[in-house]
Amino acid sequence: MQVLAVTPEIFPLIKTGGLADVTGALPVALAKQGVATKTLVPGYPQVLKAVETSAPLHQYPAMHGGKATIFAASSAGLDLLVLDAPHLFDRPGGPYGDSIGADWPDNWRRFSALSFAGADIAAGAIAKYRPDVVHAHDWQAALTLAYMRYGPAAGTPSVMTVHNLAFQGRFGAGIFGELGLPAAAMSLDGVEYYGGVGYLKAGLQAAWAITTVSPTYAQEIRSPAFGMGLDGLVSLRAADLHGIVNGIDTAIWDPQTDIHLRAKYSQKTLKNRAANRKVVEERFRLVHDDSPLFCVVSRLTWQKGIDILVAALDDIVATGARIAVLGSGDAALEGALLAGAARHVGRVGIIIGYDEELSHLMQAGCDAILIPSRFEPCGLTQLYGLRYGCVPVVARTGGLADTVIDANEAALSAGVATGFQFDPESSDALLDAVKRAIAVHTDRAAWSTMQRQGMKADVSWDRSAAKYIELYRSLVARRTA
């Protein structure tokens, strides 16, 4: 089976969050089970520097104001198709905005180009290649499915994966005339969305099947509270909606082989985590003692519940715990955390920014990871925590609820607990979960059992990849029926 994936980012070439981890790891897992994936990505500078280009496979003399070329490439075991369009993608800053974080005003044009190319490939634009299934990821690739729906690839099965429904790609109606879609597409059952153009909405409308990244989130987005204005459409497509939990790349995230760690370890050598803990304490300028060390590795935003953490910070420190925070985001939240670190010197440490090596060390050295998200489609940091014996303390929402077994009395007695859950949007509930974690931490045998139970959990892509394959095959069967 041949799958064409279309995505705006992919690890290890270009990454802003968990989307890249998924699109980088899923093709590798699918390949192990006999499914070949070609992934179409934009030709950002970071991508072009990391790959060797092939001869052009397809060219556009004028794509939204400039020449564009599709060529093949490979990197880290990934089979890539790169859309090289310098006028759209050869820019400083990140994939979606400039160096100060402002969105590029022509993002609608940049990602309609990516999607247009994806639909062309689906229709056979590349010689001797025609995918059996097209798999689009998030709003930046969603228009691929609309172009397919209204073009020659309408008969090709398609999957739309929503990694976070909050990001939708909404633009004014004035852009429609430049998208190259037929007039009929500017309708309620097409790309029209609240009087404008909705890229994600268009993908949800056109996809043969919709997936999101956990079963609980698939149910949540059918409600007004989580549906972000799309709950009606998602509910109408409920029969085609599937929740498949993400996995992680267990070759990269493995405490027995991780090159970023000061000391490697396994379930049998948890004591070796102490060396990693010491490095974390030094990097965050925390006191060295035996008190529980909690970490946060996150975007510092409202969605991630960082304001909830800020509200509980003083009370958490009052329990005797220490906290290390790595991340960046909302300036006000960054400031509030920095102020908290100034109030609690040696007990709270914060590093603004992102550091891949340090994120590994934190999972390998801290006792527990705090994830107070208001909503979390899947989440990956709790999976890393499970893998590394860094016990997750999570809000009871989305994929967090699906992947962490709460340490209630029954689960503790049975030895199956892997973390602590609490109700979202409550600093009191977060504080209570922290206190429960500290109580268990005082019983070192019980804590070690919980760590080992988490480390035994299957957080790989194997089972999830099998579910995607089952879905792909069911769509192909529909096409040929």
C-alpha cells in the first residue's frame, strides 16, 4: 500500500511541536508493517539544507507568483517529496511566522500551494506514482482534500488528521478567487466557513475519514466546549471519526540508549537517574536535597494551563516540592513564572526557550512531570514521562486521560497506577494531585513500582500504526467496492 502524507512539518527536519514528532515517526512505524509512505513537505531553508535534491519530478512555472518544483529526497529513513518554492518558503524565522512570532500574512497562499501540490500528486502528477491513500495533517495540509474533491483525484481515499482543533486556518472570503477552486466550493458543504474560507473545515468536509489523536479527544470535539465552532460538522461526520492515540519514537526516547543523558538506566537500575537529577538541579539552580522534583516541559500558554500552574505555584512550593520549567510562549505567563522563581530561589527554576537535550534530561532526572492542560488532543510529554519513569501528573482530558492510569487506592493496591489525574481548570485540583504524588513519593517502594509500571507501558507507534493501516484498508475497500 502506498500512502501520500502531506504535512507542514516533520521531525527531524522542521519542528514546532508534537505534529512533527508524529509525522516523522508514523511513516517509520507503517513501513515495519508493509505500508510505504511518501511525505510532502514545504521547502523551508531548514529542510533544503538537510537533504540532497533529486532531479525535478514536477514543475510549476507560476504557483502563486513564482516558480515551484517538486523533488524527491530522503532523510532519517523518511521518503520525502519537497515543494521547493522560494518565494513562499525561503524565509527566516519559523515555518509559520517571522523571527518575532508574527504570522506570515500570506500563510493562506503558502499552504494552499502545498495542498495544491498534494492534490496534483494524488492525481498522478509524478510519473509512475499514484498513492492508494492521501493523509493530510492539520489545517496547513487540509486544503489538499478539497482540491482532490473538486479535481481528478476525487476517487482517491483520504484521511484528515486533527492534531489540535483550535488551529483552523481561517481567512477572509477575498482569498477564494486565488485558490483555483470551482465556484461551487464556496459553499456550506465546501470551504466556506462563517463567511470566509476555512482550511481545516474544508478538510473535515472533504475527507473520507477523520482521525484525531486520542479516543477521548474524538469525543470531546463533538461538544461546544471543545469543538471550537466545528462541533456541529464533527458530529455530523461522527461515523467517519476515529480516535487513535499517538505513539512516540522509542528509538529516540529510550533511557537505556539516550545520548542526551548523563547516566543511562532501565527499570532495574532506576538509581542511575540520580546523576541526571543532579544535572537538572545544576541547570535550573535548584537546591540539592531529597524533596520531590517536578518538571514542566511545555509551551507556556493558556491551553497548556500554565496560568493554573502559576496560581498554584506558591502552594506547591509550600509542600516542600521543587519545580523546573522549560518552555516559552505567552509573555505574561513567562513573566509570572520568572517572578515565581525570584520569590522561591533554589526551589523554582525556569529556562525560557526550548532545548531538546535538556528536555530529555528533565524526563530522566525529575520525579514527576506536571501537565495541567485545559485540553490536550493527545500529548506526548506524558508518554515520554512514562517511558522515563518521570511520573505524569495530568489534567483529566483528551489523550492525557487515555494514557495515564490514576493512582487511586484500587490502582495503587493492584500495582497498575502510572500517574495522577486531576480535573482541568482548577489550581486547587492541581495542588491536590501534587500532594497525592508527594504522599506516594514518601513510600519509595510504591513510587518505584509506579515508575516501573509506566516504563512497561507500550507507548510505541506499533499498535497505533496497525490501527491506521486497518483504516487505510477499509477506505481502499470502499473505493474498489
